[in-house]
Amino acid sequence: MYKADKSEPFWWSMFSLGGMVAALLVPIHIFLDGLAVPLGLIDADLLGYERMQALIANPFVKIYLSVLIVLPLYHAAHRIRFTLHELGIRKSRLLAVLCYGGALIGTAVALYVLWGLL
């Protein structure tokens, strides 16, 4: 039987926040960058390198991109952990450390890249 620890509500909240971000915000970026520009719906200069570099210098955009990158990492970590648990890999402490540790490392890298760029 699975025994939940005291941090479980935190990880479930990160899972739900990451799922919401992945479902609502990521498709917008896929549409803009992957479809709208190649199809000519948006001018390519609007999403050009110089304009994006100036946009990323804004702290609010950095916060937005941090949320866009970091929260789905925790969603994925939680989903992977419980998928492996359901498949019979019951080392829950080791799985938790590997999954959430990977999300923490990804968070650190994303924040370092975003906030260290400019």
C-alpha cells in the first residue's frame, strides 16, 4: 500500500499548476512559433531575434517564461513518478528523489539561463 508523506499536497499542487500551464499556454506558443509564422499569419520580423532579445530583457517576460518552463517540469516529474509506481516500480523514495530532483535541476538551469542572459 502506498503511504503518502507530508509533502504530497505540494507535489500535487505543482502537478496541477504544471498541467494547467501545459494545457493553456504551451499550445499558444506552439501556434505562434510553429504555425503562424511559417504560414505567414504573423510577420516574421515581429518574432525576430532582436525583438525577442529586447522582450526577454523585461522582468515580467522573464517571470512568464520561468512559469512556462518550470511548472510543466513538475507536472512531468509527478506524472512519471506515479506512472512508474503503477507499473510496479515501488521504490517510492528513490523515484521521488529522481523525478523531483530532475525537476529541481531543470528549474535551476532554466532560471540560470533566463535570469543570466541579460
